[in-house]
Amino acid sequence: MFTTGQLIFGILFFIAFAIVIGFQYRKDLKLHKKYYKGSLWMLLAFIAFIGMIAAIKYIFI
């Protein structure tokens, strides 16, 4: 489906992208802690809400 060159490019691109994203995240970590305090609770609430919708779907169908 993919040529060897395409696979190598894809793997190298993924590795480089992950490294750049990691460096940028560490660079902005102070800002994240300052501006996104409490966002973990919002994420957990969202996941719980989606889980509740899925549970209701499987209960009534």
C-alpha cells in the first residue's frame, strides 16, 4: 500500500513532530499551570457525561 520511502518518511515525520511538540509543551508548562488550572476537572466531567450518554443508549436500546 505504501512504498518503503513513504513509510520511512512517515515514521521520521512522526518522531520529529513528537519531539517538537514535547519541547513546546515543556516551554509553555508555566503558562499552562497558570491559565488552565482546574481544566482536569472539566475533562473528567466531559468524559463522565459522554459515558453517561453511552450508558443510557445501551440501557434503552
